[in-house]
Amino acid sequence: MASWLGLAGAGLLSSCSDSKPGFGAIDITGADYARDFSLTDHNGQARTLKDFAGKVVVLFFGYTQCPDVCPTSMAELVEVKRLLGKQGERVQGLFVSVDPERDTPEVLKAYMENFDPSFLALYTTPEKLQVLTKDYKIYYKKVAGPTPTSYSVDHSAGSYVYDTQGKLRLYTRYGSGAAVLVGDIKLLLQS
């Protein structure tokens, strides 16, 4: 009986080892949400996922006055591109503002310049933002501050990752680290 268990266990292990390497982030391949967007970039150009064909797209929702999560996430993506070397040219960082009141195109452009010149900030109207965030399953809520313009915005803190054909593949949680995303992007660039 012990030898039968050994053979069964070996069979299970060998069937697992024949599979493709797994992702470090959450694999959401085939999800029926977050399939595309129609937004304006900080240069005034209309954008959809098709504009980035051939690149792995990393899309993050946030706002420019965020004190910690947003700048940390963007800086991490800069590090991902650096670690990828030449392959980093095939990564497109996108930042979608959840603060249309304060995040004007000029503010968004200046914010992106702090990180990577190839990154784009995207925005839309408050009404369209509600529809978009519902489709992307993104939570955001304005939180009053001491003055009317010093509010903060609570929001989901993770990134969606699309493959080079524009298909949604991964959701990476805030704080996962650059190494996880580097490995996942390398796998996506191979497919």
C-alpha cells in the first residue's frame, strides 16, 4: 500500500510540474470586468487599451494628493521598469485619477513627470468615473478634511495588469513588491 501511495503522489507531482509557471500576483485571466476604458490622458489625447498593443499595461487608480499609497505604487512601477532593463520599454504605466475635482490635466502631467516620462495619467468626468470604477470594481470615497479643498480620497490600492494583446490577466495587491511584478511581466512578455 505504501508503494501505491508513493506512485500516486509521484503522479500528482509530475502532473503539477508539467504546468506553466504560476504568477506571483492574482491571476484573473478571463474575468468579465475591467476589459477596456475610454479616457483622456494628461496630454488631452483620447485613450483605450488598443493604444498600447504590444505592451504589458499596468493600470492603477489613485489621486495626485495621496500621501503614501499612490506615490509608492508609481515609484514601484518605475523600479519594475528599471529591473526589466530593455524589456521595460514594453511596459506602459497608467494612472487613473479618482479625484477629478483637483486632478486637472496640468496637475496630472506634473505628477507623472515625477516618475517616468512614458507613464500616462488618465481622467474623465465624475459621472463617467462612477461607471468606470464600478466596472473595474474599484472603491473610492471622498473624505472631508479641515477645509473644502484639503479632503482625502480613500480608494482601492492595487493594479490591473494586461498582456500584450490587451487582455486582463492579473491583479497585484499594493505592497506586493517590484520583484513579483517583474517576474509576472516577464512571463506575460513571453506569451
